[in-house]
Amino acid sequence: MRRAVARTRIAAPAAAVWALYADTERTPEWVPFVEEVVSVSGPLAEGMTYRERTRLGPAAMVNEWRVSQIAEPSLRTEESTSMGLRSTLIIRFENWGDTTLLSQQSIIRSRLPGPLAALHERIVVAVAEPAMQAAVDAAKRRLEGRQSGDVGAGVGQAVRGSAGPAS
């Protein structure tokens, strides 16, 4: 099992950040690696599933996710068994005064046998962590009204193995 973690602080209330993430069908408008949301089973709720077409470098794939837990506006958990993995994505929206600490943690477990599993997980984390950081940075730019080239737009920081708030 491996973890990939990304976080950023956004100058917006948690409810606004939650609303951006809750609009699953529009994620291709702001998440850099999501090319298309192929299907959504219904409104955001526990048990809702969606399929998205993503591109990470040369690799294009369709992943299916199932929302397993919601505590609006502070927590959303999703699970996937795509790419030979069991993945859990935990998204936290924490109010910090006038800002929100947005963090994403992906717990990645390969379904491959023995040493292949460890290698598979390392490769996936090496690709997933920068992509997750790009997603939280894109949320920051979107909610703060910045474009990707603006100075200071990407102030998020990737942190391995830690899900707690930055100090």
C-alpha cells in the first residue's frame, strides 16, 4: 500500500470548494488530466458512480469511481478498482479562517502478486501525486479567479505520507 498526497490553501470558504468538486460533470473544465466525464449515475450522493477519461502523459484510460462517503462540506471519499488497483481517494475541505485547506489523499493498493505489487504502486504514486497536485492547484486558480500563468497561482505543495493540516 502506498499513499499520494496533495494539498493547497484556497482563499474561499469550504462550501465553495465543495461545490466545485460536487459538480462532477464539469471537472474536465478545470482538472488538467480529465478529458471527459463519460457517465454519472446521478446526483452526488453515497453510492453515486462516475466514469472519467483521463490522460496522464502518454497513458489514456477510463476509470470508474464510486462515492463511498460524504460529510458535506468537509469530506468526500471515493473508491476505484481501475488499472489493477484498489484505490481510495479521500478529499478533505477544512475551514482555516477565511480560507480552505484542500487536501487529497489517494491510498493505492495493487492487485498484482508479490514484488510486482510494490513496483506497480510506486509507479502509480509517481504519476498520481503530481497529477493530484495539479488538480488542487487548478481548483485554487479556478476559485481565486486566476489563470494558470498568473504569478503565485500554484502555491500548493505535495506532501508524501501525511494527511494532516500543514503547520
